[in-house]
Amino acid sequence: MGILGWTWLFVGLTFSLYIGIAVWAKAATTGDFYVAEKAIHPIANGMATAADWMSAASFISMAGLISFMGRDGSMYLMGWTGGYVLLAMLLAPYLRKYGKFTVPEFIGDRYYSSGARVIALFCAIFVSFTYVAGQMRGVGVVFSRFLEVPVNTGVIIGMALVFFYTTMGGMKGITYTQVAQYCVLISAYLIPVIFISIMLTGNPVPQLAYGGTISAGGAEILGKASYQGQYLLDVLDGIQKDFGFGEYTAGKRAVVDVFFITIALMVGTAGLPHVIVRFFTVRKIRDARSSAGWALFFIALLYTTAPAVAAFARTNFILTVNDKSYANEAPAWFKNWESTGLIAWMDKNEDGIMQYRPGQAFAGKPRYAEGSGDSGERLLSNRPTASDNEIYIDRDIMVLANPEIAKLPNWVVALVAAGGLAAALSTAAGLLLVISASVSHDLLKGVLMPHMSERSELLWARSSAAVAVLIAGLFGIFPPGFVAQVVAFAFGLAAASFFPAIIMGVFSRKTTKEGAMCGMLAGITFTAGYIIYFKFINPAANVPENWWFSISPEGIGTLGMILNFVIMWAVSRVTKEPPQEIQDMVASLRYPASRD
Amino acid sequence: MDENQKMDAYWRKNLAYIAVLLSIWFAVSCVFGLLAADTLDHFRLGGFKLGFWFANQGSEIIFVLLIVVYVQLMNRLDRKYDVHED
């Protein structure tokens, strides 16, 4: 069977599985819909959290990103895992003890103020929409790449599926689908890498193998017998230096900036509402703690593999493509992927040899012209740059082409497609549920229509989920040009708004509502202002010389968070302390059970 | 020890655990993997330079272990102070 047949088969099978789970796990009450009746086993919740968390970007793009950034790329690895330690120790158990449904609800109750709740629910909606826009697009892209359907058809198929299982099953449906999606995505990620790892080093454990030596077979593939027995990373450092890229294992970006981005990602992760709410779904407080551990374990399986993929792919790419003749020596996967526009070669010096050097080969993304060049390559109509580099490469190819690089059978390629879809769908569903709960539970039931019955709240929850899916789908079909620019927003705002408000809400009895509201508003305004200025108002000024203390817009959330903490503390000192029952409520959060 | 003192002692113990574990959290990631990475890179762990290893996978592995340790410590503490569930 060909790649296309296998892909339809795998996608069909996994989609029927997700639908089957949704039918089986239909939500009957609002408790079911928002938090799965708090009855999820910690290991299942860990898997669901991992799938919820790892998006299309983690699955498809992250390894490629790291392979171009070298050690600096570690800020994503550390940043997107470190937040779980904060969750386990500072947030999850106390919020589970609080025992209701949403993050804005906690903020509203703890700070005895609907105003605070409204600020929080708008933050939750904004952060989640920012994030979900990219996911729906991701679904469409995977469909178009693997199944040869237009991107928009792919988005619509994805929408229909998410629509079905989110509105029907709510949190309960989503949780069990996410468990299945985790299993699909992790096997799709690991299988090709394990084979590449064996091919290059003879060691089947990629995490260890990329710190090991190159095997005889590996040296043959890389085209130089003397590589046998050398450490892979040393070889990579050497070739990177030879061609002017700088050592792979050395840092290149300003340390201050990497530091601020890492902290912003860690704290932002811990403050993202769709992640926090997963810890509302377990039965006990001690399950909330251990569930964070399981989540991080399942995430780390992929996150410790990604840097191995990055190093293998980079080494293999440079050594099998650079300075090779296109007509006679180019690897088969190179030519296969040329037609997708993810990789392209422009023979600037007309020597028939592919030169890969630092810098852009030509302006923009590849635009193919009619006909073929002298070596048989696809001709491009882009304007060439002055750089010696002749190769355009999209970072996503580092993951997508893996099965072909490892010469694996067609069904593995299909599995990768199913894995990419699982990653995008699981994250989208989690985000959509946060949006729906913010609207039906926090805005309608909490503020506007407090006397609504359970039945009508459930109906509202389903309808707002449905509307949210439609809006997310529209974002996927008509992607706003700014999507890539605003991912920094999601983390920056989560770091600068929710995180300090929840931490102070649990760890300080005396933080007042005035303090919390001033702190959140200051954090949001500062962070959003900085990002909007550099990303939208004056993008030309977005260079290190103009940044404050050389902090990029991606890392500014850390400063916004500090500002929020300071203002919350200062204002709380000069305003009337919280009522006694609030202080007692805060005290009670600290103990899993009381014996009186 | 009366009930209030006991409850305070439990909470202070918890805060102490958190302080120690989060210091390790900060050290392995931001210090070993970033601020001091170039210095640590003079040492090696097989084919990995040490600073690079902490940044690339060491910190993630240690993060998981930190949560495991915290869960164990807290489960024991909950029982000792009789605030455990069921």
C-alpha cells in the first residue's frame, strides 16, 4: 500500500477511535463537562495533560527549531518543562483543594470580587484564542501535506471532529481522547527516531545515542569512514564551525535574554489556564501532586528525544546535502520534499553543487517557476540574496522527513501524520474547553445570570464550546497574519497575570482584592505594551539595541510578572485587609484534609 | 503542641521543602544550563559537554525527579501531621 493509502487508513482509524471515546464518555452534568466529575486517575490525567500541552508546534516544529539554534534552543526545552515543577509545588494541590471548576472562579472567590474574576476570564479567553488559532491551522497543514487535500478542507474536517467530541463529552470526553492521542503522538515521534539512532550510532536509545559515538554504518551514511568512533556532537561542532555556523553546543544569543525567555516560558506554562484546569479533574489532593509528576514524565519522553532528533537531523542534513552534486548525489528525500516547498535549492554559482552556508539563500518562501534547471532541480522565481547559501530549508522538515531519511516503510510516514494531527487536536480541544467554561461558568453563571439552572448552564457550556470551535476554525481558514507574532503574548500574559495572582492568593493570606487587581492590570498593561510596541507599532525597532536591558519581547513576561508581584504586595499593604472568612479559606487550602 | 501550632509546623515544613527543591530547580536549569554553562562545558559526560547536557536534557530529567521527591515527602508529611485524605 502507498503512503497515501496508509495515511488515510491511520487517520481514519484514529479519528473513529476519538469519536468512539466521545460517545462513550458523554457528559451528563456541569461537573462532568468542566472537570470530568473530578474522577480521573492521576496517570491518565498525566497523559491527558501531556497531550493537552504538546501542540502541533512541539510535535512538528520544535526539534527543527533546536537544530537551527543549537544550545540556545534549550530555552524551549527547559522553559516548557520547568513550569510543571512550579505547578506541582505551588499551584496544583491548593487549587484542587479549592475544589471548584475554573481559574477565573478561583481568582474571583479568593479576591472576593467579580471585577477580578472578569479580568481573569478575559485573560483566559484571550490567551486561549491566541493559542488555538495556530492549532487549527496546524491540522489543515498536516492534512494538506500528507493527504493532498486543500488546507481549508483539512481545517474543516478537524473542526467537525473537535466540535463533536468537545460539545458532547466536555472535559470527560476530552480527557479520554487525549489519553488516546498521547499514545498515538508519542509512538509516532519515537519510532522513526529510534531507527535513525540505530542507523547512525548503533544505540536504540536516542537520548543516550546523540551523546555517543558514530557507528561504522553511520560513518558510511555520513560519507566519511574516519567519523567512525568519534562523538557525534564533536563531529557536528566541527562541521558547523567549518561552514561558518558556529559550534552547535555553544550559546550564541545574549545570556540575559535567554534567561528571561526561559523564566517567562516556565512561569507562563504554570499560568496557562488549560494546563491548570487539568489538575482540577483528579480525585485527591495528593493525586494533583503526583499527576503533575506523571505529566512531566510523559512530556519529558518527547522533550528529551527532541534534542536528539535535532542533532541527528542537523548532522545528517549538512553531511548528506552540503557540497554534493544535485544530479548525482542528492538524497531521495531531498527531491521528494522539494515539491512541498519545504526545501529548495537555487544554483546561484551554476556549478551543479548544493552549497549550504549561513544566511538566507533568497528572499521569502520558495516560489516555483516553470520547468527544471540544468541539474533537474525545480526552478525558482525568488530574488537571490548576496549570500553564498543556496539552500532554503523549513525547520519542520527535520521531523517530517525523518521516516524517509531512515528509509522506513510507508506506514511509519502515515503514523507521523496521525501523530501530528493528534498533537494539534488534543491541544485545540483543551483550549476550547477553557474558552467555553470562561463564558458559560464565569461570565454567564458567575456574573450575568447567577440564578441559571444546572440544565441551562450545561446547554450554554455546549453552545459556547460550539461557537468557540467555529471561531477557531475561521482563524484556521483565514489565519490572521499576526499569529506567529502573538505566541509570545500567550506566555507573557499568563506569566504576568495569572501566575502571581494565584501564588499570592495561596501563599499570602493578606493580599487584598485591590492589590490583586492593580497587580494584574499593571502586569498585563506593561507586558502587552512592550510586545505591541515591538511587534506591531514599530517592528523595525525590534532589534537587541532597542530592547530594555537587552530583553526581547518573548522574555518580557518575566519582568511583567515581577512588576505584578511588587505592585500586588505594595497595594495590599495600604488597603483594608481581606475579610476573615477569606483568610480562613486561604488557610484551609494549605491542608489536604482537616480533622475537625 | 496545640492544634494551631501543629498546623503552622506542617505549613512551615512544606515551605521548607519547596524552598530547597526550587533552589535545585533553579540551579540545574538557569545556573548549570545557562549562566555557568560555558564553565561547565570544560567537563564532559561521554560525548556531551556538561553545560550543554544540563541545558539539553539534564534539567528536564532532574525536574521529574524533583516532583517525585516532593510527592513522597508530602505524602509522608500529610500522614505525620494527620492531614491526609481518607
